[in-house]
Amino acid sequence: MTEIIWTDEAKKRLERVPQGFMRSMSQSRIESFALDKGINLITLEVAEDAIGEARKIMGGMPVLKSFNSGMGAMNAPPLYRCKLCGYTAEGLPESCPVCGAGRDRFELVDKAEAKVNLTSELKWTQEAAERLKKIPEGFMRDMTKWRIEKTARDKGLSAVTLDVMQEKYDYWGQGSAKVHKTFPWTKEADEKVERIPPFVRGMVIKEIESLTEKKGLKEVTPDLIEESKKMWKGTMEFHSDLEGKEEKSGKDFLQQLKDEIFSHEAVNHPFLERFSKGNLSEEQVKTFAVHYYQHAKMFSHYIANIIPKIPHEQDRMLMVKNLMDEYGNLSPEKTHPALFRKFLTGLGLEKKDWKKFKPIPEVTNFIDRLTMLTRYEPFLIGFGAVGPGVEWVIPTMFKKIVDGLKRSISMKEDDMEYWTSHIILDAEHGEAATTILRNYLHDGESHYMVRKGAMKSLEARKILWDGFGRLLDFT
């Protein structure tokens, strides 16, 4: 019999159905739907699709229709919020009508948390819409629109008015008013920045001059303005808090995040504790190895997804170095997938044992989750997933795996290089990730995005270890 695995998000969705007969029936419907589709890992999207199909069936059956209207469970769509712009909808939409984000960028939220009564697209009064048109068309106007709409939704409003816009403009303007140019600007660069609305001009100047200083340049040019724009596209935010408390806030956040991550179950999972004790059979080690390899050979893809999103060139270079390490600094026998295959060969396995291999669903889920987070999510969420969510914690987790391997099998130290080298390398990569993050932690929202990515990554890692515990029969 195929074992059905539920992700935490899917379980949360099921818990919205009243306990008793309705929840049991819903669970049966979802699991039956999954098995029919050949799926044994139930994600939030699978659960939502199954419930949607169940609604159609029940809607055409008089007895169930009457029962269902009384219960109000299956026909009461949950609320989903766009993680990019804050738009909230009943049921999981195909895409966001405000910013165009795909359905994978929506998250399930409680109605109280959503702070909205109507979930239709947010409207703009004519006066507000006309004022928005005064912002230069393109990314600057789009970002202004999204940020103002998020403020309106946070207040539980159904429309953007001039008052809402003015409140946001005043907030940005307070920061801008504190800024004065400290570098020489070329005539072309000066003309470009003067076309930016006054209420955000100071913040733009600050970002551009910060980049100028970081690059060790003596003058602001138009190219630096364009490079700064890329940073805003990655973070979807203006940087308006211009006091020294920013740095302290970011430093405190990183320490709090580190404490939370290193106490997470994914890092202290029962599977790792059991594995570290050793006494594993040769078959258990081989089974673990061929399944884990399917993820290990993909890690360079996650890094490659992130690099183009990193706003600053110097920060991109740090991640390029990470990617070069993954590729063995261009030495084919030293790439990390090659080192893992060396480990597999040391276990007595042959290419046919891991080639065209179908991993357990928890491994597939982990690969899919990290791919989604790094490829489709905004920069800070994706970086939170692979930086704090992976690089920070690999040395701690791999130390336990190395201990277990050494206590279970006899193998040349050279054949263990994939595992032992990551204990050292990822300590360096983790420090590089921290260095990069310090440049983008400007406010509570940037903190939220980084933490979101890290937690999503760790949740998927927990599911991964759960799967390995089941696979190796660690009971």
C-alpha cells in the first residue's frame, strides 16, 4: 500500500474543515484524488485542487448539497494572500490581478490575519489614480503602486484614496529630506535623478551614493543609477529609514534568525541524531546515498537561480565564488556532484545504481521547493532559502552524517570528501551569505522575506529527514 505524506501547509488547509465527519470525508477525498493522480505527497496545491473537484461533485448532489450548505465547510473558500503585493483572494487564484504573480506566490492566511472583508481587486479613486500618473511610467510607478496598495490592505481598506497616498508619501518624504549629496555627480546622472519625484529622490540618492562608495568610485554616473534600480527590482522596497538604527536592527535580526534556525527541528531532527550514532547496515547507507544524491547534484542550480537576482555586483561575485566551489573551481573531478559519485563508487555502487533513479517523494519535494524559492520568489526570499536556510546549517547537519558514516562503514577518507569538505566550505559560504544579507536588511519587510525563505527551506528539509527516517526504518 502506498504511504500518503502530507506537508504542513496541506495539513493546515485540512484543519480549516470542522472536526468530525466533514474533516474525515475531506481527508478521504483529498487522498483519493492524490492516489488517482499517482501522487503520494500531498502539498497545499494538491489539497486545494482536490477540494475544488469535491465542491463540483457535491454541488450536483441534492442530499450532499443541502448538508454542505448547513456545514459551510467545503464551500467556504479559504483566503490566500499574494506574497509579492499583498492582494488577498478567496480561493487560490491562477495569478494575482494586481502584480501578475503566479499561484505559487500565494500563501494561506487566516481571515483575521488578512485584515480584509472584501477580496476583490483593490480600487483607486480617480484623484488617486491621476496622482499616480505623475510618477514616471515603468518600474518606479509600479513599485510605488504596489507599496501604496499594500498599505491600504494592511489598513483593511477597499480603495486607495489621496489620503492613503499622502500618508505613504509623507513617510518616504521624511527619509528623503534627511539626504544631501556627498559625491560629485556627472551632468547626465544629475539630470536623471532630478526627474525622480522629490518625495523619494533623497532615498534614491542615498542608495546610489552608497553603491558608489562600495565600488570605491569618486563620481556618480548614469550606469550607477541603472545598477541601483536592479537592487530595487530584487527587493521590491524603498529604503527610507536613514538613521544608524538600521544597521543595529539588521544585526539583531540576523542573530535572532540564527538562534531560531539552529533550534529548528530540521537541524536537530531525530533522523540525524539516530544516523550519527552509526550501526547502520551497508544497505541502509547505500539507500540513503542514492536518494540524497538526487538533491546533491542539483544544488548548483539553486545558486545559479539566485545569482542574477543579487542587486550589487560585489555581492554577486561572492555567490559566483560559491558556485565555482560547487563546480570544483573548474576541475571536473572536484565538482560536488563528482565528489558525491566518488562516495557512491566507494560504497561499491555502479553508475546504473544512481542513473535514472526515482527518489522518494520527500526528496522530489525538497528539490521542487528549493527550485521554486530560488527561481520564482523575490531575491530576499530565495536568498533566505539557500543562505540561512542551507549554507548556515549544513556544517552542523553534515557533521552528524559524517559521524554516522564513520561508525557504520569502512571507507577511505578521500571517498568521504563530499561530506567532510562541506563542513569546512559551507562555514565559509555561510559567512559570505551573512555578509551579503547585511546589505539588504533595511526594514521589517526585508527581515520578513529573508526569514520566510529560510523557514520554507527548513520546513522542506524537515520533510526530507522525515522521509529518510521512514525509508531507513528508523523507528
